[in-house]
Amino acid sequence: MAGTALLDQVAADHPGIRKACGDGVYCQYLVEHAGLLGIDVEITTRKPGTRGFTRISERWAVERTYGWLMLHRRLARDCETLPTRPEAMIDLAMTGLTAWRSRDGTSDGNGP
């Protein structure tokens, strides 16, 4: 399962991580596996009975960041051969976003 492999890699690379957020579709197995690694997984779900789009604050922050990253042409396509190149482009994109926010003086989350 990809989720357990990702948790293993995150726990090995960043031993200080103690909390993670997950979507409502994650099964109990993934939560238990994270518990063995010392990571508490908080499952974010919609309120029962809601239909259509519902903003969930933790997930919204992640989706908004993906949207900002997709404004950069080189990150919108997966044509790089080495993983270090897109990592560098993500660093540049987030640096640009931070500079835009500090120049504009706003951090309301509306993006550039």
C-alpha cells in the first residue's frame, strides 16, 4: 500500500514528525501503522449529510498550495527525469509566493 510506504519514508527522513492529516478514505490499517511509527493521523471528513463541495480547513490549505504551484508552467507537467529538478522548482515557486505576500503585505491566502 502506497500510504504505508510513504509513512515509512517520512518517519525515516523526519523522525520529529508526530502528527499527520489524512482524508476520510484512509482505512484503519493506515492509522494503526502510523501509530506504530509514533505518528498520530487525524482523519478529516465532511460533516454527515452534506452534499457537493465542502471546505475542510486542513485539506483546503493543501489543495490551495497545489493550485499555487500549478501556476508555474514547469510544475504543471511531469516531464523531468530527475526528482531534484521539480524539488528545486517547488522551492523557487514557494519562495516567489512568499516574496509576493511580503511585498503585497497580505497573507489572506488568495495567492498571486
